[in-house]
Amino acid sequence: MSESTFATNAVLEARAREPQNAPAVLPIYASAGWVFRSLDEVDAIYEGRQAGTVYGGSGVPNHEAFEAVLASLHGAQAVLATAAGMSAFTLALLGLLGKESRIVAADDLYGNTTTLLRDFTRFGIAYDLVDVADLAAVANALKRPAAIVIVESISNPRVRVADLAALARLAHDSGALLLVDNSLASPYHCRPLDLGADLVIESATKFLGGHYDIVLGCIAGPLAVIDRLRPLASRTGLVASVFEVWLGVRSIETLDVRMERSSRNALAIARRLAAHAKVRAVHYPGLSEQAHLVATLRNGFGSMLSFEITPERSAVDRLLGALRRVKLVLSFGGAQTTLSHPATSSHRSLDRQTRAALGIHDGFLRLSVGLEDANDTIADLERGLAAV
């Protein structure tokens, strides 16, 4: 006990010896402010000559660990953790676009991504939507200068697989960058950088997080680009929280086993639904014979599928009311199997006409397949379909 006053002791005497042995998992560095011993040390840490942390909002060792493991899994030079998947998109657009830049984007992106592109038109940014499965249409769209081409490796919610290698060639031949949203595939099923993509965005909330308990995103790509985006992320408050990235590291440890099981389950469920009399269509890459699937995907076909029933909200409500295990959850990628209704959730920001053009009607359902026994999930879905 020092001889300081009670008030000073209360503030300064919470001390602990630094352990000489290492913890089994990385501790949570929940400190916004960090101590410096001199101005020279401030300069050294700011300039990257000495390992250290400037400020919690710029990233702490937990961010470094999360970014390191994802860089390894993606085969990326660098990764930047962001507060959400949409934060990653916002940061990429802010950092890479100039005045009057133009974007060519897939016409079936996640609804909020399309809405974000619309938001950026207020700043003089233009965008055109194109069916990226039609490579001739993409080539035609790129006859006019574009800064970025945006696609999803597996589209949400129609789960169409993009020919990333071909799209990368088209983008680069026109002088554009290829930015890929890899949230539905995760690096377990797809490594877009290996196929020519310039940047990869993940909503780590989804399969990377795997438990419906975090909101987190990331951007993977060349070190020069990530280094350019990192200070912008700090200035705009788009850096992920410490606890979220700590949980992200925990979750990624089981990514391999989770994705192997859930994608195996998804294939079995897709096959059973495709044979069901009350299911009008099933969308799942594992039911397709498109040649580019082999080049784009690995380790199976993913843990997400969509299926269509009678295009009526009342039919969906009857199905939901009869289910006992599968719940309606407006997200995806968790350990438990969940349903989502894109027309009233992920794509509700699009007008009815646009949704109809994409085939997203009131009977279109997205299924995020989890880790349960596939036969139990099939039995529950058949119970629900019997009520339709």
C-alpha cells in the first residue's frame, strides 16, 4: 500500500503482476487508452517501427489476431476488421472511389448493398446493375469506364455462384477492381483472391462468427490497399469492437468442422426439398452441373439454400407455425438451422417490381443450414410443408 490518499489509491492501485507464462487464449484488451513512456515511443508506434497500440478505436492486439487468422485463411497479404459487413463495404467505397466514379455491380446483391450503392449516388457516384452470370452483358457494361466491379461469390438469397475468374479478367481488362462479397461461402468454400479478385469482403457476423452472437466484418486484400483504408476506418469509427473480434477468433477455431457438417447437411436437405410436391423450386449449387462451380467453390457447395413455395404470405405463416425446430431468424450462418423471408427482411428495401425481377416473391424462403442431424431438420421442414 502506498502513502497516497484514498482517492488516488482507488484510481491507481489496481495492479497485477504480468504473467511469465502465456494464457491459453488471447486475453481481451479492453482498454481504449494506452500508456506511452516517451514522445519517441509515440512516434515509433504511430510509424510502425515498434509494436504497440495508439488507441482502442484504431485496433488492439485482439484485432491483430483476428486479422492474422483471416489473412491466413484467405491467402491475403492483409485484413482489416470492421464493425460490420456493411461497414466494410462503406469503407471500401469511401476509400477507393473518387468524384464521379462508376460501379458495375451484380443485379442480385444483398438488398442493403444495393441500397448502399444508391446512397452513394448523392456524392456523384454512379452504378449499373448487371446479370453477372451473363459475361457478355458484363463486358458490355465495362465498355464505359468503371472503378469497381462488385459481385458475391454465392449470391444472397438466390445462391447463384459467380464465375470469379472470368469476372476478374473482364474487370482487369477494363481497368477496374473486382470486389467480392464472400459472406455466404466463407474462405472454407471460396478464396476469391486466388481466383483474381482484388478485395474480399466478409460479413463475419455470419458463418465466420457462427453463433448469432456477434456483428463484425472484414476486408481482405493487398497490404498497400489495406494500409490505405486503415486510417480511414479509424477516422470514421468503422473499426470493430474488441469483444467482437475476440469472439471472432474463438469462432474461427471451429470454422472447418462447422462448415463441413453444415454444407453436408445442406446438400441432403436440398435434395429432399427438390423432391417435395409442395416445393416449386430449390436453389442450391450442389444441384447444378455448371462447369464454373468446380473452379469457384471447394470443400462442397455451401450451407445456404433457398426454396420456393406458394407465393403467398399466408402460406409462409402456416409453414412457420407448424415448425418445431427451425426458427425464423433474419440472419444466417449460425450453428442452428434458421429460415429467413427475403421479401420482408434482407430485400424489403427494394420495391416489389425489383424483387419480382429477381424472383424474390412472397413464397421465397432462404434456409441457413446448421449443425443438427439433417434428418431431424428434414422432418421438421416436411412438417411445415404439410401445413402449406
